[in-house]
Amino acid sequence: MTSLNQQLYESSQKYIPGGVNSPVRAFKSVGGTPIFFKRGQGAYFWDVDGKSYIDYVGSWGPLILGHAHPKVVKAVQEAAQNGLSFGAPTEAELEIAELLCKLLPSIEQVRLVSSCTEAGMSAVRLARGYTGRSRIIKFEGCYHGHDDALLVKAGSGALTFGHPSSAGVPSETAAHTMVLNYNEIAGLEKIFSEFGKEIAAVIVEPVAGNMNLVKAEPDFLATLRSLCTQYGSVLIFDEVMTGFRVGLECAQGLYQIKPDLTILGKVIGGGMPMAAFGGRREIMQCLAPLGAVYQAGTLSGNPVAVAAGLATLEEVQAPEFYETLAAKTQQLTQGLASVAQKYNVDFCAQSVGGMFGLYFCKELPKSFADVMMCDKEAFNRFFHAMLGEGVYFAPSAFEAGFVSTAHTDEDIDKTLLAAERVFTSWV
């Protein structure tokens, strides 16, 4: 008998490209049929066929408090009763803007938008408008949304001029984006020595989460900050994933590096569509209506999304919130590594705050090239076997995972026991 999940997927393919509204959901990387979910509560969610899963995706990061947290749901309900959207200023927008500026010392002014892609493309446009330059630098394996200028992969040679990584991106647009290796200082210094006065901005994930989790080396980020200061380029930290996920001052607080602009998303919306970009006042005031850099959005600062974000940000300011979250995440990663070692599986794991990475290789990766050397087929086997055990990890070997404060010791123990059964079957 065909499951309801399979029926929905077959029907969806008739009306939605690939049957999904974001590519990774299609399970193309791991194979099989994507799962359609019906509801979530705490650390669990349930598919349309009624099966429950321990969730380590958390809507790709926003659900740091777990699914349907009572305070977040209540805030959304109360906001919705007063109206879903106004397309005009609200007091709540001021409240969350003040809070973001208070929590992140690098942000003096901030603008709310509706998606992380919108925040990324706006930050790059702002940097170009502020500097009057065109070139930008990004790093192989880092993803900053599907804006044309950022959907670029590395070319050949030490100084790499970008090539489009998607059809529909003009080569002329990609040519203004230079792509370097993550954590490689020599290439960075060389490209600045040759093109420094043409570089408007460098955009980087201080902890990469879109090539699985890869930590930036402290010297790498320090060099970035120094070179951007020396050449007058704008340093943009993409903290869409790491923002309020790895600490109350985000990754920039962990590394003690002050960027010029910061991109935020996910946690600040509490599971609702909201993102932001902010930074130094002199840069932000180049935005319309004050300056010549145009950016606008009908649903920017949506009151329901802002309510969810404010409720979430209130919770993460609780004493020892991040210490507790980090301990839970380490409990998971260290436990999985211990189980894998017991069965001689080439496997390692690491975490930062509430983010984690799982790798089927012997050493922790430091770059996109390192990640590509991991055993993707082993991950796919592990993913499907754990799925059968009722544990949901990201359906790709190239995505970070997330733990919430709703995950209990019992949930993590269940996960480790499931992994034990999976790795036992591999022997």
C-alpha cells in the first residue's frame, strides 16, 4: 500500500518543480523519497503517516527552543490577532532593532528584511555603494543565498575569478566575484596585494554551515579583518546560521572579531520568515531613504515574524542558556564519535554552541576540499538507517546539524542507541 507521504510527493511533482520548494528537501543528495511533515513539538516532529522523529535539523537552525515553544506560539498568536501585516512601521520593529544593536556591539544600525538571501544581497549592494567599488570576495563552500553575485564557484588558478554555479547567472556578474579557499591566508594576502583597492567587500561565514560545519581558524579571520581595514574594504560576517546559535554575541563574540556588516537570520525570526543586516552607522546610512543605495521590502519587519523573534531572543538571554545548549550538543557529537570508534568506522564530529557537523572521515575538515574527501556514500547509508530508527539528520553530507534546548538527555541517549544499532549492522 502506498504511503500518504509517497502519494503527496508524487502529486507535488506535478505542480511544484521537483516536488519541493527548496532543493535540499528533495533528498537528491541521499536518495529516496522526501518526508512530508505534519506537526512538531519540542525535539520531535511527526510525518503525515504518523511516524515520529527526533529532529536534528530544527528548520535548518531557527528552532533553537524546539518546535512550537509555548512562549513563541503565544507571541505569534497575540500579534496575529492585531493584524498580519501593515506595510508600515510598528513599535515591535524598534524593539527588536534596539535589542540587536544592544546584543551585538558591531551593529549600530540594522534593517529588517524577509529572507536571508535578501539580507545577503542587500549587504553586498550596500558595501559596493559605500566603497564605490565592484569586486567582492567569497570563499569556496560558503553559501550566502541565491543572489546572482553570490551564486559563484571558484575558477582555476591561485587568483580565482568566479564562474556561475547556476544557470541564469550572467558570466559578467560572476566576474566581479573572486572565490578563494576557506581558511587559506596566503591566497587572501595575494589577492589583496593585487586587487585591494578594487575590493568592495569580503563576505564569509565565520563558522561555515553549508559545506557541513567547518570552523574558521582564528588567524584566518584576524587576517581578514586586518586586510579589510588596510584596504578600506567592508568585512561582512554572514551569521545567518551562527547568529544567536553559537553564543549571545554570535560567532563574532567567540572570535572577538568586529565585522563592518553582519547578516542575521534564522534564530532572530524564531521560525518565521525574517532576516536582517546591520553594522557601522556610517555604512548603514548609505541606505535609502537617507542615502543612494536602494533597498526595500513590502513585508520587511512583519509584525508576526518580529513577535516570534522577540520571544525567542528573550529566551536565549537566560543565564547559562548557551552553556547548557553547548553541553547538549557536545554530548551528541562526542557520543556518536565514541560509538563509531567502537566499531572502527572512519568518523569524526564537532560542535560550536548548538551547531554540529558529522563527517565520515578520519580528521576534522578545514576547507571545502577536505569536506569533499569525506565518504558521502557512508553518510547516505547512515542517514537512511537513522531515519529508519526515527532520527532525522539533515538529508545531505554537506549541511550542519542543530540541537535545541528541547532535546533531553533521554533524546540524545535514544539517538546514540540508534547509532549503535546502525554501526553494529555495518560490521
